[in-house]
Amino acid sequence: MEDVQPGDGILWAKSLKGDAEAFGLLYDRHRDRVYRHAYRLAGGSQDAEDTTASAFLELWRRRESVKLVDGSILPWLLVTTTNTARNLQRAKARHRKLLAAIPRRSEADAHLDPAHSSLASSMNEEVAQALAVLKPLDLKLVSLVVFEELSLPAAAEALGLSHGAARVRMHRARQKLKAALPGSLHTAYASALKGDPS
């Protein structure tokens, strides 16, 4: 006698009720198709694996709004895979652009630079505690602009922010840091923390 598997609609309804086995069956059923689609879009096995995992994660994360097409969850998964692959490629492009924008100096030059050694010596626990008051995105922005000395527009682009949003975030982050830094360190970082870069 043939073992007839239930359709996606039944498995999805069970998944929504917390049936992990039903969700696992959906994964097993569609994983290869999603992976092949991701591979065509991402161009590499590692990116395809990441994209496939992200698509199934989104399936669960957005489960309340998922729509089946003709009783199948596959179309929703393929659209999500396309979007996930595009986002991954954009993120990789931003990362490459950021790496290209970071000034390159030899270690010897860095050791000879008094500003670098001064900064390194002042990066202590008090600075770390002050930086901890920032939101994660603001911390990344401050790190790129203040410590890595990228221009605000370059840092904004690397983080996927508009220039205006980056200016506002940077201004607020500076105010928080000024309040959080002890007096001696505030003086040391005063030039980096004053004003808004263009």
C-alpha cells in the first residue's frame, strides 16, 4: 500500500499549531527546490545554504502572514528566497565597499602615528562602558566615523542609512557619549565628539 503524504495545507495547519514534525516534513519536501533557486541567485554553495536557512526562518517568523498558493507553500518560499538572496548580495556589496574605503596603513606606520597610540592607550574600560550606552546601530556608526575615521556619508552607506538619518543618529550618539565619558576622557575625545561631520 502506498504511503500518501499529506498536502502542504494540512502540514502547514499542523505547523501553526506547534507540530514540529509537520514543519520538518515541509522543510524536507521543499528544501532542495529552495536550495537550487538560492544557488542560481547567490552563485555559491555557502551563500545558497545561508539563503535557504534564512528563507525557512522567515517562513516561521512570518507564519501569521504566509499565504499558500494552490495549496502549496513553495511559491511563498521561492519569493522569500529571491528577496533573501538579494538582501544577502546587497549586504556583501556594502561590506566590500566598506572594506575598500578603510584606509590601509602598515603596522609600522600605525605604531609611529602618535594619534593612533594615544587612542589605543585611552581605549580602556571606561571608554567601553561609555560606548555601552549606545544602541547597536549607533555604536557601529560611531565606530566607523570616530575610530575608523570614515566620512559620515561613507559610514551611512555601509550601514544602509540615509545621510540625514546618519547625521541625526551621530548627533544623538555624541550627546550620549559626552554625558557618559568621564572628564579626563571627555577631554581626550573632545575633538572627535564635537560637531557634525558632513
